[in-house]
Amino acid sequence: MAIEIKAPTFPESVADGTVATWHKKPGEAVKRDELIVDIETDKVVIEVLAEADGVLAEVIKNEGDTVLSNELLGKLTEGGAAAAAPAAAPAAAAAPAQAAAPAAAGGDDAILSPAARKLAEENGIDPNSIAGTGKGGRVTKEDVVAAVEAKKNAPAAAAKPAAAPAAAAPVVATGDRTEKRVPMTRLRAKIAERLVEAQSSMAMLTTFNEVDMTEVMALRSKYKDLFEKSHNGVRLGFMSFFVKAATEALKRFPAVNASIDGNDIVYHGYADVGVAVSSDRGLVVPVLRNAELMSLAEIENGIATFGKKARDGKLAIEEMTGGTFTITNGGTFGSMMSTPIVNPPQAAILGMHNIIQRPMAINGQVVIRPMMYLALSYDHRLIDGKEAVTFLVTIKNLLEDPARLLLDI
């Protein structure tokens, strides 16, 4: 019985996807719930699993092909047995055209994706000579591209430099000048598209301030062990304080939590705060829903969960859609100051940076304090300069006296 392998149903916010990786090739056995193919969308990689035990009979959509929601990807023969390679085929026997593959001197034992195999054949590359970087040693299309570039550069590298003339000649450094061309991932392409859209579609401006982290650091140092013990291993970080301060400031300045929809301004009566998380695939922004109602422990737990999912590529589309305000922390990478770009249709984004011990004038005395620069980028069409500056000052005041967060003052 043939079972159709279809792309999943994409949400309304996702128009289509791209076949990223086939983890099986035609003729290979597949077990129920085993990963067959990955579909990459603008936001996440979606895994397509086998519905039953069987054999992958046909691949209809190759790696790199664009697919729509519920579109046919391939076919699975239920209950079939994997085709075993014959020990010694008769010399005169002709293999079917679709199964034929050029045999290398040592036999083609490398595991290749269809797109990688085609590229290797076109460029006369022996798959067995390529070190696969894919799952289970699979040779990916990117691996073949790198091998093709290396092959092109090999003659130049092997050639001996000509004897220098008697006259002095410019000294030219020698060495590898390799290049690697790989397709941009859909996530990276979407990030690029949205950043350009933000720059061209809104009147973006950034205001800066600095916050003395002394009180927050003292509070965290005093209670972090008890906090972790009381909340089942959840660690107390700095981000929860910033989320709490931001949600309080958003209540006082609703325009910062609003968005523009055509000729209308939409004021949101809730704070869905996006927290930027770096992953191997690029920057993703999962959203803490109703963050204004969350405790410090709930915020920290949510951020830790998102971070793990981002590293494992397990974030769901629903976890990264929406959001009324975003916080990004470049300080984890050592950033001193930056101008974050607003994530449309949101109206503002808060940028955190690294904490530096700096001399400050306090009550006429020079003292060393842990200081952090803050940046608020905002859409000037919706938020006035005075409102943006006052919003950022409110966050500063709440963080420098964190008791105000608990007392709601």
C-alpha cells in the first residue's frame, strides 16, 4: 500500500517552505515516526515523520524545492522491505535509468541527498572523496559545492610560481584563497527582508541612556541560590528584571506597546514580549505571552525553555509569531552599544548591552559602579521623542531601585 508523504499544514503567516534535507533515499527502510524529511520555513524547520513502517518508494520534491502547505513530497510503500544491493550483478544487466549512478573506482558508498548527487555528477566529483557534514555523515549539497570550489582551485595551488625576473618585482602573498558559496537559508533571507522593510517603512530613531546595575546585581547575588532552590532549578538572571521593568513601563506608555495597521493605531491591552535568542540558524524571537502577568521565575523559566528549543531547532511557529515589544541582549556577546532595529509591526525594541565597571559621580564622590548602556529604537511615526525618552528613563529608575517593581510604584 502506497502512503503519500505530504508537507504539513502551514499557518496563515507562512506562505510556503523549502525541502531542506531528505534523511532517507529511495529504497531505504523507514520505521513509523522516524524522521524522513525536514521542511524549512521562514521561521522554523518542520520535521515530517513516517506514518508507518515501510520503504521510501519515491522522492517527488528534491532538496531545495519550494513546497506549499500539504503538497506531495514523496511516497512510502507500507510494509515493504528495503532493496538490498546485489552482491555481484551480471555485467550485461542494465540498471533502471532512475537508479543509475556513475560508479567511482572504489564504489559509491557515500550517502548523498538527491541534490548533492546531481551536483557531484555534473562536476565529476567522487562522492567518496567528500567528508559529509550532514546527519549520519550524509554528504550535503553544501559539501559538494565546497568540493567543487576546492577542485577549481587545485590546479592554481599546485602550479609552481614562475622564476622571478632579475628586476625587483612586487611581493605577492601566496596561500589558500578558497571561497564557499551556499544558499541563504529561508530564516536568514526572511531576517534580511524584515530588516530592510523596517529601515524603509518606518521613521526609526534610537535614544540612549545608562543604568546603574548595583541594586539588581546585589539582589541577584543575595537570593540567586534560594531562588533556584525554591523554583525547581530555575536560575535568576538579569533578563527577568528587564522584562518586568519593560512591562511596567509599557503600562504607563501604551503607545510604545502599540502598532500601526494602515491608518489605524492598535493599542494592545497586554504585553507579549519577544526575547531575541541566537541560534545556529540565525536570530529568532520567541514570545512571552502576557508577560505583564508573569513572575520573575516564570519569565526565567520561559526564556530558558526558549533557549533550549532554539539550540535544538525545536521552536514552533506559534512561539515566534505575534509580539508587541521586543528585548534583545547584545551584552552576552560583549556589545558596548548598538542601535537595534524594530521588528515590524511593533513600534519599539529595547537593547541591552554588557555591564562595565566605570567611575561615576555619586553625591559628589567618584565611585566605581557596574553600568550598562540601554538603547530604545522606536517608530517616530507613532512615538514622540519625549515619550520614548521618558519610557527609557522609567525602565532605568525601576532597575536602579528594583523594590519599586514589587511595590508597583
